[in-house]
Amino acid sequence: MGADHDRRDAAVETALYQPTFFATMMRWGWMDTVLRQRARDILRRSGLSRHLPAEGLLLDLGAGTGHLSEAVMRRMPGRRCVAVDGAYAPPARLAARMRRRDFQALSGDGARLPFADGCFDAAWIGFVLHHMPEASQERVLAEAARVLRPGGVLVLLEDTPATERERRTTLAADRRLNIEPASAPHHYRSPAAWRALLPTLGYVVDEEVPFTRLFPPATLRRVWHRAFVCRTVGRGAIISSPDPPPPPSPSAMGGEK
Ligand SMILES: C[S@@+](CC[C@H](N)C(=O)[O-])C[C@H]1O[C@@H](n2cnc3c(N)ncnc32)[C@H](O)[C@@H]1O
């Protein structure tokens, strides 16, 4: 039963995360409507847009379908925006709406961005980092610091359960929202842990905005989110090694054969 269950979960996960499956869902207009409304709700509750400069080059890192980029650019003709995501791309409906805007979407890894140092005025990372292990979170944040100009703004939007009970509620709601199987790992940090980490990677945290009850209501209980509004100082921490080196073999260490 256990092995069958694991195999079924793995198959469901693989199917759900196929770009073609996602593209099919996006062709249904109601998904687009839900994601537009969600993006507007995130802006209203987190204050994301008001923390970003009114003009300049902005980066949406881990943009998903790009609905947050669209909401951030609404009625702001001076904002230019690049959306980067490892898996998703803007669906046709959103791409058509954005055609007249200064908006580009690329697929890429947030830990290795194809941009020069200091070329963005501001960036945001929305509900992305808890989907990757802690070391990868740090690499993505360091990479964002590299591509931001000194004094550039980063807004980090994260799920931030502070207790075990909050973590369980957040996990259940997030899995439901993202249509994830129970095996999908999530790597949450508490508000205090983010507050301690960000300065080590070249950021000053200017403000924290707690918010909850985002649309759509994936759970009837509260889910804890936070916006960390940061500025870059200096060049940030350089985290260059993508993976820790393998331990030396016994023979290389001159140990027993
Ligand atoms: C929960 S979605 C959030 C999408 C969007 N930011 C939003 O709030 O609607 C997380 C996104 O992070 C992307 N992602 C995960 N790891 C990434 C990486 N290393 N580089 C770029 N994008 C990544 C995933 O493909 C996914 O689209």
C-alpha cells in the first residue's frame, strides 16, 4: 500500500507539474480570472506595489504565470519589468494583455540569472523560496542582491509560520492551493529566521508587513504571510558554489584501503 501510494503520488506530481498540463488549465478563462484577482489581493494586503519605485527596471523572480508582474505594472507606465521563472511562462491571455507594456518573460534559474551586476532598480520574490531547500534560498537571494543596484529594493513575500501549529496549517493550505501531493517538501522559515538571514546576504530590512487571508481561501483558517521590504547594501554575499563539494575519498585522504 505504502509503495503504491508513493508511486501514485509521484505520478500525480509529475503530471500536474508538466508545463502542458498547466498551459491547458490556463486556457480556461476562470483560472486567469482567479490569478488576476489573487495578484490584486496580494498587492492590496502586502503593499508590494507601493514599496517599488514608480519607474525603472523591475525583476519578478519566480514569476509563475506573471500575474503579479501585470498587477505591479498596472497604471504605472514608467515601470519596465522582466519576469523570470524556472518552469512557467505567461499564458496566452496574459501575454496578449501585456503586449503594449515594456514586459519580458524568460525561463531561467533564479540562482544563475543571465543579467549584469546592478542592472535592476527593484525586484520581488513572491512565495517562491519555501519551495526550495535553505541553501538554494540563500543562493537565490544572493543572486538577487547581485543584479540589484546598490540601494535597490527587494520585496520578499513569504509564508512565515512561526510555530509548529502555524506551519501545519500553512503547509495544508499551500499544498491545496498549488495542487501538490503530500510528498512535496516545503522549507518555511519563521519571521525571526528571515530577519536574521537577510542582512548576511547584503540586505537591510526596512519594513515588515504581516498579512493573511489571501484570495482564494484555500483554508478557512489563517495562513501567515509576510512582506520583507529590503534595500541592498554593497555587493551582497557571494555564494558561488552551487553544490557542496563531495567529501574526499579515503584514498585521497591517505586512509585505509
Ligand atoms: C508558488 S509559485 C509563485 C509564483 C508567483 N511568484 C506568484 O506569487 O504568483 C513558485 C514559482 O517559483 C518558481 N521557481 C521555483 N524555483 C525556481 C528557481 N530556482 N528559479 C526560478 N523560478 C523558480 C516555480 O516555477 C513557480 O512558478
